[in-house]
Amino acid sequence: MDLKKVLQIVRSEKHLSQKELANRIGITPQTYNAWENNPERLRIDQVDKIAAALKIPTSTIVRMWDI
């Protein structure tokens, strides 16, 4: 599964909008939208922030993602 789809799935499983997740991370909704729609530019520390805000291990995101 591509990273964009993984991010959409894990966010929706927590019943969060992009705006709500952005607020939890401490970034603007526009920044989160760019992360989710262009995930190939994400750094691992940004994936860590997303995972922490979703209260899931980073490894959950990585396992779902076809690298």
C-alpha cells in the first residue's frame, strides 16, 4: 500500500480530520495536507510525529507501507 493511503487509513481509523490531526501535531492543516498528499517528501521524524499524535507506534505505519 502506498504511504498516502496508509496515512489516510490510520487517520480515518481514529476518526480525525486532517485539520484535527494537524492541530494534535502542532502544524497547520495546509502542512498536514501536503504531508498526506505528497508523502514521498516526508522525513522519518515527521512520520514519528504523525504516529505519536495518533497514539500508534511508528512501526504500524511502516509495516503497512510498501517500501
